[in-house]
Amino acid sequence: QVQLVESGGGLVQPGGSLRLSCAASGSIFRLFAMGWYRQAPGKERELVTSITSGGSTNYTDSVKGRFTISRDNAKNTVYLQMNSLKPEDTAVYYCIADLISGEWYSGPSFRRNYWGQGTQVTVSS
């Protein structure tokens, strides 16, 4: 019922910038939060940043001051502005949405996380 569509990944040189977008579409009864995970080769998947529908944000220490998450609640869309990129930022970035799907007239589903397909971010000279 819900699909997350990601865009904006690519290849960039160290010190460069990228902007990721993730739009949630479908039957969304209530959206609680959206965010971004990433997984680099040979490393654990980590939560990079998240933002609630009310605007509260969290960042992992390694990206503080460089990455900025924002959202457009009306569009169910989250953005990740990535500046001063480093080679260690290279990873597949996954969008995540914490929500309850469904329509009010047919009954909502339970609360769960929905995942995007992932977009590759490569930082290399």
C-alpha cells in the first residue's frame, strides 16, 4: 500500500554535496517519522538521521554539522542535504518511514516501518 521512492544518489568527489529525496506514496493513515539509514561494504547498517512529523531531528555523530534532514509533511517527503562529503560516507542509503497505512473507512493497519529500495552514494576522487 505504501511505496518509498528515493532519488539523488550518485558519485561525488570528497568535499562535494548531494541532496537525497524520499517520497512516501500510497494509503498513509498516520506518518510518525522518516529518516535515513546507510550501509557501507563490510559494515553494520546505521541510522544516519531521522525527523518526526513535528520536526524533531536526530543525527549520528559522524554527520553532525555536515548533513541536514528536512521534511515536507504535506508531500510526505523527506530530504537529506549532504555537504562536505567524505569517502567514509560511501554507502547505500535507505529511506525509512514509520507509519500506519490504510484508509479510515476500511480500518488502518498496524504501525510498522517501510523501507526504500536504497540509493548508492559514492564519495571518491
